[in-house]
Amino acid sequence: MLLRFAIIAVAAYLLGSIPFGYLLMRIFRQQDIRTFGSGNIGATNVLRTGAHGLGVATFALDVLKGCAAVWLGGWLGSLLMPTVPLRSVQAIAALFAVLGHMFTVWLHFHGGKGVATGFGVFLVISPWAALAAIGTFFLTVALSRYVAVGSMVGAASFPLYAWLLVKGQRPAAFFAAGVCVALLIIAKHHSNLRRLHDGTEYKLGARNQE
């Protein structure tokens, strides 16, 4: 059983570890996204380079790889462990897909902050909760004008929305994975928290900021 879980975890990790932001910037701009802004490979940092189309593409592809990892994990689970609750298997795949994005093996275990990939995995395991969380993200950004704050609040809200909105099987692993992913996303924003404390965090619409 442990070997089967490991197969699913590794498959999800490898899907999640595809560094789309890095690849798109390398292919279309011959630039290393890690040398810009925060150094992360996610959509927000790509947008900060002025490559708006590539930023949107990065976000979409990171969401899709999260969706694909959870779908693949569920499919493998149905083949390898048909007696295990589907949501438990999907939860394992979701967690490892986000870990793959944050600590990609292809870039010496450096990656992004997991927001788009986290949204993708949530979208499969609990669509309504994911949509409520992304709505919370946009509302928080609109009110605060800080993308980082919206990302952290949106991530933190998902476990609550999942608890309220998920019907049917509700295995402990499902909620545990949701909490873990939310905490990982918040932890990856540690530099943003420092800048918020110092008053130097980038604010939408502000001038003379990086």
C-alpha cells in the first residue's frame, strides 16, 4: 500500500514540478525569470517583467498542471487502490503537486509560491470551495491592493470553505491536505510578510516600487 501511495505521490510531484514560468521566459524571451523581482517562477513574477501574455499563460498552465496531477492521482488510485476513498488519494496528489511546484527538482528544488497550482488542485478536489477561495483572493486584493495578502487570505480560506461546502465522503486526509497546502502557501510568502511589516511590499497602483 505504501508503495502505491508513493507511486501516486511521485507522479503528482513530477507533474507539479514542471516550471512553466521559467520555461516560457527562456523560450520566448531568452531570460531567466529567477533573476527578476522576487526570483520566483510563478505568474506574478513573470507579470512584473512586463511579459503580460507570458504571465497569463504561466498562471493558466500552473493551474492546469495542478488539475492534471489530482486527476492523474485519482485515476491511478482507482487502479492501484480501489478500496481507498477517492478523495484521500486525490489529497495526496494535491499536496505533492504543490510541493513539486514549490521545490521543483529541475531547478535545484527552488520554485514558486504555489498559488496557481494550489488553486488548480483545489479546483478538482472541491470546485465550489476553490471558487469561493479565489473569490476571497480577488476581494482581498481589491480591498488591500496587495496580491500577497490576497494569496495568503485566499489560501487560508480554502479549508473553511471545504468544510462548509464539501458533500459526500469527507476523509481526514482530504482536510489535512487542504490545511497543509494552505500553510505551505502562507509559509512561502515569508519574504512578503517581512516587506509588509517594513512597509516595502509592492502595492497595486503604487509608483516607484519594484
